[in-house]
Amino acid sequence: MPTQYAVDETTALKAKEIKFQLPALTVDIVGKWIWVSGATYPSRNALVSMGLRYSKDKIKWYWKPLGHNFRGRHTSPYSVITAKYGELRVDNIRRQELPA
């Protein structure tokens, strides 16, 4: 059973922004990181412009908070990461739910 972490406000706002701009993609919050999957190839330029990077090992795009450092290159499978930190799916949102 994963430990439940409180979702950081910066991470939550960024996840909502990504989901609003690219509603067809799957957006998950895992710890303080955001993972994006689905048919991402047509949206790759938009993902890059929003500050996401591509993980070829996990075949997903990710975003991490500025200043969030990690030691070395971790190659843990996505399932191991979600088992440790939990996974929160960001559902469709309305524009008024985004901050001004």
C-alpha cells in the first residue's frame, strides 16, 4: 500500500494546466512529479513548451518541480514508483477551476 502524500499546490496547478490544454492525454500526479501518457506524439511541442521532458524508459512525459533534485539516474519502473508514492489521476477540468 503506497504512502499517501499531500499534493503540492504547485504540482496540482501544473497538472490542471496540462490537462486543460491537452484534455485527450492522461495526466497523473505521482508524489511531486506529473506523468503524462497517451497519444502524446502530436502534442510533443506543447508538452516541451510547458516544461515537460520525455522518459524513454517509461514511455511517458514528466514534469518535476523547480529545484526538486534527485540523486543520479533512477530507472525504477513506473509501477514501482506508483507503488511507493501513489497515483492521482487528473480528470477533466473546467477553465474556471484554473487560477487567473
